Amino acid sequence: MNWKKTSILLVFAVLSLPAFSQIKGALGQLKNRAEAVVKGDTPLSQEEVGTGLKEALDAGVGEAVSFLSAENGYLGSSYKILVPEEAQQVVSRLKGIPGFGDLEQQLEEKMNRAAELAVAKAKPIFVDAIRQLTFKDAMSLLLGDPDAATRFLERTTTQSLTAAFLPIIQASLDEVNAREYWRTAVTAYNRIPLTKQTNPELDQHVTQKALQGLFGLVEVKERNIRENPALRTSELLRKVFARQDAR
């Protein structure tokens, strides 16, 4: 028998085998599922959407914390914490007094260093907050605004995060000697004749601004995942956000 004809017959024989048909069918199903994921046509459970959004927030918080806790994470970025408005009168009046000429620069550096230290220590608080979220309205968040998940996280966790974050900020401010430095400046200011006694605190201000910066960066990460499919690094993220893309 001609080898060419024999080879053709063998190919047809293999293609007719039940096992091959099953494999071919399975591959076809996988292909269809993959195409459905890309198109956003696969059915999604509320649990999948909630888990996917939590995964995206976990990634966003992780990246945000890594960035902001690095040296100059706050100080050298757009999230820099400035001297509070109520403290500006102290800074302004002390500029001409020896030892306080660079008060604003020193104070800003210390506040931002404290925030960088605090964010690094507080990461487990944010991670735990994300894991405890219940996404009853998961689909509306997925199909909502580009920052919907971040704003939901911010609304539901800010109060508890502030309570947990404040003592860490206070400890970090003391670690960089910020509160003692500020008390010295305020004492000098209050000794100036005809000035109104003041005692603006740094703790709440730094806590509030540090959290604003963190949520601001988490929002950036959420928008990136929503807008750039290449950043969806798991099958679940690709499946969940494909549904958003198909809107």
C-alpha cells in the first residue's frame, strides 16, 4: 500500500477515535469559555464579583502602601502633607526668630516621615478592613464609577481606620521628634507679645492627610485595573472586569 495513502487513513482513523473526539470537544469548550471571558459573557456570581473586587483592592492597597512607605513616598510625591492652615500663623511669626527660620520645612519633613513610617506599620489594618467588607451591592460597584470600589472602601472603613491609625501616627511623630519640635515652636510663639494663644495639634491633621493620600493612590490603582486589561493578573480579575468592559 502506498505510504501516503496509509498515512491519510491513519489520520482519519485517529480522528474517529472516541477519546480524540472527547479531547477535541473539551478543547472546544475551553476555547468557548475563554472567548466568553474576553467578551464578558460568562455568568458571574455575587461571590465572584465581591472576591474579584477585594482582590483588586488588596492589590491596590499593597502597591499604595509600598509606594507611600518608601523614603519620600509622601514627602516627594503629590501626596505630600503640608503644614495645617491653623499652624501657618505660628510658622509665619517665627520665621524671624533664631532657630525657627526653617520651621515649615522641618515640620513638613517630620510630618511626612511620620506618615511614611505609619503606613508601613498599618498595612495589616487596611488588609483586614478589605477582607471584612461585605459586597451585597458587588455588581453595582463593578459597573459603577471608575473609583466606586475605593469610595465604598473609604466610606465604610475611614472611621475605624482613623481610630486604629491615630496612635500609630502619634508614635511615628514621636519617633521623628515632630511633636516635641512643634511644642517648642508653639511655646516660643505664645511668648510673643500681643499674639493670640494657640496650640494646633499635628496628630489629627497628619492622620487625615495620610489616609487621604492612601485612598487617593488606591483609587489610581483601581482605575488602572479597570482601564488596562494587562494589569488583571489573575483569571478571576480578568473574568470579573471583562463583565465591566462589556457594559
